[in-house]
Amino acid sequence: MSGFGDRLAEAVERRRSQVVLGLDPHPERIPGEVDAAEAFCAALIDAAGPACVAVKIQLACFERYGAPGWAAWERLAARAADAGLLVIADAKRGDIGISSAAYAAALLREPVDAVTVNPMLGDDGVAPFIAAAEAGGRGVFALVRTSNPGAAALQDLPLADGGLWHEALAALVAGWGEPSVGVSGLSAVGAVVGATVPERIGRLRDLMPGQPFLIPGVGAQGGQVADLGPAFAPGPGGGLVAASRSLMFADDPARAAEELRQAVAAVAEG
Amino acid sequence: MSGFGDRLAEAVERRRSQVVLGLDPHPERIPGEVDAAEAFCAALIDAAGPACVAVKIQLACFERYGAPGWAAWERLAARAADAGLLVIADAKRGDIGISSAAYAAALLREPVDAVTVNPMLGDDGVAPFIAAAEAGGRGVFALVRTSNPGAAALQDLPLADGGLWHEALAALVAGWGEPSVGVSGLSAVGAVVGATVPERIGRLRDLMPGQPFLIPGVGAQGGQVADLGPAFAPGPGGGLVAASRSLMFADDPARAAEELRQAVAAVAEG
């Protein structure tokens, strides 16, 4: 069984895309109940999916509907997998070890290929996710520098040793991912790095040479694909550009996804 | 409508307890499927609940069963509320603003009284939880210094200004909670502080004078009630001692909970 890094690189080559379709059916965007959110997302997978390599399902949007919401995201994950897309559960979970193991058991199973995790609790909070992921050829993406305006307050705090807090975190993430680096050069342990801080991406790539970067923040949040060059340095799969609002609300989501696919390819291969 | 800080103080006075019953039915502890986990927790609420002020439901243990698990924890929450206990959803969620708002909508509703949140994303990641909580007389507990062995690697990093990272976080949490401090002196914004680092609790109490502390780590993780004195300084509700394994696996959970209640009261009032 190939590790997630190699599976990701292979999927990017096969689909010729490093675009991730974000499924974030917030109720103020998609009125109605869970059925409406599910139908909207299903149509979006069908339309925009062909230009993408993966979907990223924002679990918050489904949890708010309780048990029926949970069942809905599982059906969407299966639909995306049937369409040949990788499935990333955007859960941002993190807890002490035994509880992280339970979250890992909940999330890292068919048809999910990878999960986002919050690493604030440190090694023993993340290790159960990594172990469960690697056992199944799956991956994790640890938050390193998020895309939101308030991220700097804690993630960019200057450390006594001269670096920033998220740089120390990046070094930890690189260490966690070292054992699972595959022939592609990519690890099963990736990093979430916001497109809204392009000035940090080169430094983060230096600190995490083998991590696939999952990059939110392009489009509505203000990030520009043209600024993401160093993210793609490891080759296919090194940088995954996640887009949600810009695809959900495009007049023609299929076309918008294809245009983003081409824009990412131009930077990644340029 | 009273704010959560005052509701908490009132509940502690009414029940004469600052013990929180942790419901963590990990499958290696409670074999079987979700029905077995639910039945075990229901019996534990009935037995140990009378000596407690709240239950803390570890959502990881229920998410692993998918949609049926979600329905199970909601039933347990209702059972605890019917027994006069406050309900804390131990979810440790945190995301960018719009997604945090969705998690808040999912979790901060009847019969849940408070939710744990991960503050790594900063103000705009936590604000939607606080807004939703305050609107309903509910509360949040932000992770500040967790009880697990690996917590130090990121949470205790020394900052350029001379403090530690979690102390900067504590100051932020105090600021977030300042507007909701009630007549009891307690805020709707509390803090998770591990009993495994008693040497930090005095400093954290100085930094967060109005935060209720939710304190895991007593018992199986090695924390001692006798070391928690400063946590209780604000009076009733200032320190909530969460116990899980030591109550779940006691020969007599009712008696174990009552003994812990008395031990906490002796330190809190001592």
C-alpha cells in the first residue's frame, strides 16, 4: 500500500489538478435544511469536481444539523470518492491522546483520505491521528499558519529564540512527517498554510520540505495564486489550493474550477 | 437571563459541588457498540451525578460511531440536564470565523450549557462561540494549558517578551471574557487548565481573575486536588474539577464522586 504522500502525488498527476473543492454550505449561503445543503454540494461535486483533485468537506456546516448532518457529509464523501476525488475531512480536531485516537477512528476511514488536525496539544495529541492515517494509507494536514485575520495574535508571537511560534510548530510538523516521506518526496503529514500570508510561504517551505501544503484563503479571503510559488516546490501534490466561495457562487462552477486549475498549474509549473 | 458565570456560581452553590463528571466511553474501556457506551454513561449519570455540578461529554467517543453516536450524546446531554446537571460539550472546536459560527450553532443549544474551544486561530476564531454562548446564557472554556504530557512543546514555548506562549493566550482569554463578568465575579468565558501543572495555576489565576477554570487531569493523569488551591480563589464555580476514569471505574461511582466532592470542597473552602 502506498503512503498518502505518494497517493496524493499520483492523484495530482492523474487528474492534472492541484485544486481542492471546498464544500462549506453555510446556511447563510445555502438556505434551507440539511437536504438542501447536501443537494447543493452534490451538484457542485458533479460540476466542479472534474477540474479538481480532492474535495474538502467543512464538517462544521454539517454538524450543525446534528445526526442527519453527519449522515449527509458521509454520503457526500462517498459521492466524491466515486468521482475519483480524494476526500479531506476538514475537522480541525485535536485532543489528548486517547480522545484524538477516537476522533481518528471516527474520521480516518472509508471513504476519507485525509483529515485536518489542530496541533496545539503537541505530539501526543497528534500522534494518534498520524498512526491511524499511516495505517490506512491516509494523511493528516496540521494547522500551521491559518488564513484568518486573527491568526497572527497567537501563531505569529515572537519566541525567545528569535523565530515565530508557528515556525517552531512547522519544525515539529516536519519531524512528525519525516518517517512517512515517500518516493514522491511527500509525507503523509501535511500542513495547512493560508494563502493570505504569502510572505511566509517560502520560509515555511524551507522548514517543511516534504509536507503537502493545503492552502485555503485564495479568492474571497484575498489570497492570490500567483504569490504561492514556493508552496509547489516539491512537485505534484506539494501545494493544494482550496477554493470554496469562489467556486460555489460562480455563474459556471465547472468553468471557474477549470480556470483555477489552469492558474494553479501555470504557477506550479512556471 | 443570567450570564453563564452567574449560572455556574448558582449551580455550584445549589449542588454544593465543583465536581464535573467526565463521560469518556472509549471503546477500549467500554466494549461494544454505541448502545453499550450510552447505557454505561446513563448509569454513571444516575449514580455519580448527585455529587456533581456538571457533566462533560467527550464528543470524540461518540463521533466515532457516526450519526448514531451523535444522537446518543444528545440523549445523554438531555438526561444530565433533566437530573439538574450543567452540560459541557467537550468538543475542542476551533476554526475561522464563519465555520466557528457553524460549530457554535451545532453545539451551543439545548440542553448544552457550555462548550470547550481551541483558541489557536485567535480572536475571530473564538468570537462566534462567545457571541453564541452569551446570547443564550451559555459559556465557553478555551484551552489554555492542557493536561497532556506533550502540551509543553508548544504551549510553554518562551516568548521574546519573557513570558510563555500560554500566558499570552491567558491574557487574551481574560480580555475576551471581560465583558461577560457577572455579579459572581465569573465570566462566561472560562479556561481549561490541567491539574498536571499545578505550579502554573497561581500565575494563570493572576492572569485570568474572572475565568472559571475547568480542570482535567486529576486522578489517572496524576494531578492532585490538594495542589489546586489558587484555582478556587474566585469563589463558587471558580474551579471545576473534571474526573472521568477515577469515577467510571470505581467500584462504587456514587461514593467515589462524593469523596471527590468533599476533597474539592475542603481545598476550595480551606
